[in-house]
Amino acid sequence: MAEGPDSDSNLTGYWSGSFSYAGGDGPTPFSAHISDISGSISGTTLEPNTFARGPLTELGADIAGAANGHSVSFVKRYHRGPGVHRNPIYYSGTTDAKFARIEGIWRFNNGFSGTFVMTRASGGAKAVAREREEALPPSAKK
């Protein structure tokens, strides 16, 4: 199976990470699923409820943005729920050389900000293709 020229830099996959508030308590963990189509990224996140009133134990959000080289930026908006704000949160970061880790900052329009880090939990599209090829019997391999 031939891989596209951007398969090494494709961010599609499952990610785990954490974000921290400037001067706040310890990091808040989250998970993310990202789809990267030619540098246009979209997906969802899930994290423990640390601020919304009511019965929600977890908060989901949608993300949309772009990846260009090692730069990644996206906007996160929480799903509607009791006490959940819908203000956009702007994330910008940089990937490592293997596109397996993203580190950066997040911020609200009012200047409130913090840091985040994400680590790829799945190997992405290239790893899935490699696993499929390795599972083939020797006679079927190229």
C-alpha cells in the first residue's frame, strides 16, 4: 500500500493530554480524537468536569483548525450543557519531529490562558497501515 507524502505528518488518531491554568491547580487530563485531512483538522475532546454546575461528570467539545508543518492551531468549543460556557478557546502548538506529541498554549479572548500537551495514543494512519502489512503472510507482502 503506497502512503501519501504527508502520512508522516498526519495528526489523525487518538490523543491523550492535559492542560493547565496559569497559576491554577494541577493539570486537567483530556482525550481527543483528531481527523487530519490535508492539514485541515477536526475532532472531539473529552475531559472531567472541573467548572460546570449540574450533573455532568465529563465535558465534551468540538475542535476545528489547521496543521501546517510542525505548527498546529485549533479552536475548541464545549458542547452545550448546564453551566457550560460556549466561549471559543484558541489552542496553538508545535509537534515534535515524529508528530507524536504537541505542546503549546491555549487562551480565551479575554487573555486568560494556560499550557497544554498532547501525546498520540494511537499510531495514526501510518502505524495502522504498517500493522496491517506486518500481519500479512510472507507470500502476500510486496
